[in-house]
Amino acid sequence: MIVAAASSPSPFWYMTRGTGAVAMILLTLSVALGIANVRRTEIDGVPRFVLNSVHRNVSLLAVTFLVLHIATTLLDGFAPISVLDVFVPFKSSYRPVWLGLGVIAFDLMIAITVTSLLRLRLGYEAWRITHWLAYASWPLALVHGLGTGTDAKAHWMLLLTAVCVLVVVVAVMLRISTGWPQHLAARLSAIGVTALFPIGLVAWLPGGPLASGWAKRAGTPADLLAHGSAGASSSNTSTTAAQRPVASGASPTGSFTAPTTGSVMQSQLPTGQQLVDISLTLRGERLSDLHIRLRGEPTNGGGVEMTSSGVTFGPRDNPDQYSGHVIGLHGTSIDASVRGPAGSGYRLLAQLQIAPGSTTATGTVTATAGGASR
């Protein structure tokens, strides 16, 4: 088996991030216009039907970008999300709670879109009751983005979140102030709910998405925790070893080179990509278990053009003691970096011989203590 040189992350990954952010902006504008009661708003020189049209078109654009966001997520295939997971909340094996909130928001928006198309048949009251669901979809979508997104710690994402919250809060205040003090109890309740949401976000974020180890606590499958962008250093846009909680244990025992044998399994994923699973045993060493997973597009040589990877390394009783990703790939020579207890780490160079069509690998592994890269 021959594995090709590493490539950059899938374009769908970047599209998923971009369409998600745009969808959130558009949904915020749609909800803010609805809350501010644009249908009763009067602006000098602007006919009311123009404002209604703006509200409707922004809502349609929000749904469009949301569909693109979901489609690119499925096409990227990095996270194990199925078509059924898109519609059924809390079923996915990938961050089920936080993904599930986004699924509920999507289902609510589908209900709003369908009832809007059938408004004349349903009647105004039925449509109006369903339309109020749009307000529930917004906070769910916002929390979903923070809980599952790879950019939650990025300054631009935090600023975008703050602006979205501010826009909706201002819209609520405008709506509440109109006709004050009629229906005072309802208005005071709205003020309380509006104040609780940003306060809750500020209280949740430091111990949630902004805290170390969030990827694991959020429900990321173990085999994805060590995946990083191929050949790239860890960043706030990748779920890498640096984001995992470090395990307890001794520090590195030193550098060594050991003969190794193991198995190589290659399988096709539903997305059309190939998954190469390499399990190696290092003879005569305490750190004896090395597991390498390569994921990418199939090549004519029978291997993959790598787009993501995961590496675990450790003794038999704790094979995940060190984790990281592949940083260099040349044929069957694999260069990896892993980190573990108290930030200690290894630079690993696996030089393998894999016969074409074989599932057996032999060769050597050189482990350099302290050589891990971030």
C-alpha cells in the first residue's frame, strides 16, 4: 500500500464554517425584524410592503445558507453525521447535545417555511402561532454554533456572537417600549427572559467551549479527538491533541528506535473517502502500541491523499497516553507528533514496508522524546 503526501483540509470544511456564520447573521436579522414588528413599522418615504419584502427575503436567505451549511457538513464527512442526524435531534454520535440543538432549530425553520407557504390554507392564527417558533430557533442555533463549531474560541466568532445577541436585545427593547405600559406583565416577562439569555451565555462559555478539553466533554468521538489538519499545527479551527485533557502518567522514558509489525486496513467511507487504519506493535519497548489513522481521497496507487489524521501512542494498558496527528507523509514513511502527560511528547517516524494488496506492515519506529510540535 502506498500513501500519498498530505493535502489541506477539505474545501467543504471551510464552506461549512462560512455558511454557518452567514446563516447565523441572516437568522439574527430575520428574528430581529420580526420581533421589532416590521409589519407595523412606519419609516418616512419607505412603503410598508418594502419592509415586509426585506423581512421575507432575509428569512429565505437564512434558510438557504442553513441548507448549504448542512449539505457541506455531510459532504465533508469528517464528523460522523448522517442524513438522519440532520432531522432527528440527539441521535448523532458526534456532540449529540450541541448538534441536537441545531437540529431542533432546523426542524423549527422547516415548520415555519412550510406553514408560510400554506398560510392561505392554514389561516392566519395557525400560521402566527407556528411563526413564533422562529424566535425559539434563534437561541438554539446560536448555542449550537458555539457548542459544535471549530471557531468558538476565535475572537471574530465571539465578536459576531456578541453583535448577534445585541441586535436581538435591541429589537426586543424596541418592541417592549412600543405601547408601554399596556400588557405590563408580559412586557416585564420578556425583559427578564431577554436579560437571562446573555447572562447565561457569559456564565457558560468560560467553562464550556472556551475551556480546554471541551471537544471531549462535548461528545466528540474518541477516534476524532486526535485528528488535526494534515501537516498543520494546532489552531482554534481544528480539534487537535492540544485540546484534549492530558492523561496522568510518567514523563517520556527517552528516545529509542524499535522494530515494529502490525496490520493495515483500508476501507471506504460513505462520503467516498478512504480510511487507512494502521495498528503497530513496537517490540521490546514499554510504549508498545502505535495506532495511526489516515483519511482522504483515494489515489491510483491504492492509498490516500490525506486530508486528516489521528495518532495514539502508549503502553498496552494505556494506548491513548499520547495523542496527536501526522505532520509529514511520504509514501510509507509517516512522520507524526504526539503529546501527553503534562505537555510531554514524542516525535515519531514510522518507516514501513507494506506489500501491494497486503494487510501486514513491518519496519521500524523512531521515537524522539520532547520532539512533539504544537
